[in-house]
Amino acid sequence: MSKAAPGKAAPAFEHTTARRSARTSPSADQEAATGTVLAPAPTSAAARGARRVPGWWPLPLCAVLGALGGAGYATVAEPRYEATSYVLVSPGPRAEAASALGYAQAYGKIATDAFVLGAAETRAGLPRGALRSRVRAGASPDAPMVRITGSAPRAQDAADYADAVARALTGTAHKSAEKTGIRLTVVSRAAPSQGPVSPSLPIAVAVGVSAGGLLGGLALLARPQRRAATAAAAVPVPASGDGTAATADGPAQAGPRTAELEDAR
């Protein structure tokens, strides 16, 4: 192996040391050792605009849309009024007082049967089956009382439906009073309500916000997760006159002159 001249050994050693330090030192040291400037890659305007928009934007958007939908439903939906009539179940001379509660439960169940509703529809001049979806009935658990509630788009109609069923129920009980010893009396007629029971604007808006927030949360969970932005890439700049160059993803590489010096050693 040929030996290098003494005057050339020092530059080769210095250049080799600079190359090794460029491999292990940060980019600033690489720039100082090799004379190469690493310039960051330019950031596009679209990427800067995307960073300004928060990643959770679907949640408030869906909540606002749900609130608007609930308010719209409460505005255009058909109102519903309710009115309630009360029927008292009382024992006759031959019946026990304790049996009144049991009969009240029984009459509360048959108040919406077909034969009772049919008689009420005939008295009210309504078509067959008109009251089946507009009347509900129930008995009080601690008093011999039957509660009959009518519902309709108009307040007066709701009261008329409840009163018609109450009269039909008392007529049915009167036919069997000799056998049961129980009589029914309408103690409180239905009165038209002052306002509709549904739809309610606060409830509709609350339901809309809840539904919209749920959909927004599901959208956040379903979309793919963003990966963290990588570090800015370095753009290589032409190397200095000693034959070395730096790249964006690797350390400085020795040029042909450095390879000759290595062979000389």
C-alpha cells in the first residue's frame, strides 16, 4: 500500500473527522462542517388552512342541525290536546264496599273495548273505529275511580270524546247493575284544555340537540384518525467546492476526493 505524503495526511485526517462528526451531530453541525444549508420544505396554503379547523367540528355542527330540526318539527307538527273525564264506581245496597276497587279495575280495562267505543261513537255521530286511537282509560290504584282521557287536534273534540266514552261506560254498567250490585256515575266531565300537550318546543329542541350530538360523536369515531404531521423535510443545496453534499433524509456523503484520500490511507 502506498503511503501518502506528510503534507497531505493532515487534510485527509481533518476531512475524515469532519465527515464522522457530520454523521452524529445535529443538522446545524452538518451545515457547519460540510458547508451545506438545509432549507425546510415550503408549507402549502391548504395545509395551513386545515390546521386552523378543529378536528371535532362535526360535533357542534350536528348539534346545531339537530336543534334546528327539533324546532322545525315543533313548528309544523299537528298539535294534540287532551281532556279527562272521571267515573266513580260505587257499591249498591247488596254489594260490599271493598268490592268497589276491584270493579273499578275491571271497568277501567273494558272502557276501551269495542262494544263500549261503538256505543260512544254512535252517540257522538262518529264513524266506526274513530275513537280507538283517540281514547285511553285507566283505574286509580287507591280509589274506586275510572279515568278516561280523550285526545284530538282540537281541545273541544278531545273533551267530547272523553265524555262520550264515559257515558257509554256508565250505560254498560247500568245494564248489569242487577247482577253486580255496582253503579257508575260521571262525577267530573272533561273540560277543554287551554294549550296543547304536544309538541313542546323545549322538549323538541332538546331531543334534536341530543340526537345531533350523538350523530356527531359517531362521525368522529367512524372517521380515520389523523396521523401526526412529520417533520419538515430538508431540501438539499448545492455542496461546497470540496465535493460533499447533504440530502434531506441522510447525512453528508463524501465526494470523489474523499474516496481518494481514504485509498491513500
